Amino acid sequence: MHALRKVDTSTILFFLGILIAISALQSTGILTNLARYMASKIGNESIIVISIGLVSSVIDNVPLVAAAQGMYDLTQYPPDHYFWEFLAYCTGTGGSALIIGSAAGVAAMSMQKINFFWYLKKIRWLALIGFFSGASIYILQDIIIH
């Protein structure tokens, strides 16, 4: 009971609401249509995943990964497929491109009194260099290993 009293109910409800919204998008077929659109316009799965990762700089990675799970089924990309592993990297680190893209970034802004525009001017480019460097290495490793 002591642990349950410490639970941040508003955060749990927030993520529950996001997951319900993602489920609604999946049920209506919007996510499947988005996956088809991205495949026809972009084509390359690595570029698609990098794009999703950059979107995580604005939208938290939890709903993005949940949406991707609704966009692509396990018959197309089975568990432990390169797509899912690269998606985990890109959405996890893409949120750092803008400090507002992750719950940790928002918490850091609050705790350390980091100004969003200061981060945008001074740190964003470093985060993007790190993101693209890591993505490049990940793609290179996949090419070498497979």
C-alpha cells in the first residue's frame, strides 16, 4: 500500500490516454495508411525509422513506439528484426534533438532551470550530431554483420 500511495496517478493516466488514442488510430486504420504512405513516399526503412526518431523530438517516444507497433505487424517485421531495434534507438535518442521530446528532458528543464531557447541554440546541434552519428553507426553495423 505504501508504494501505491507514491504512484503519480496523473502520469499513469496521461500515458493510458495516449495509448488509448493510439489504439483508436490503429482501429480506424489510420496508422496502417500512414505506414503505406511512408513506404510509398520514402521507401527506405532506415530513413523511415530515422524520421520517426526525429518526430520523437516533439512527441514522446512511448506513443511513437506504440503507434509504430500499430503501423507494422510482426509478420512484416518479426521480433528482434533490425527495424524494431533501430526504432528503439531512434525514438529513444531522437527525443534529445529538442529538450521537450522526452519526459526526462522536460524534467531536466524544470529541475535545472534550462531555458528551451538556450537549449535550442547551444545544445540541439550537439544532440543532432550524436543522433545521426549513432544512427549511421547502427546502419553500418547492420550492413557489416548481416
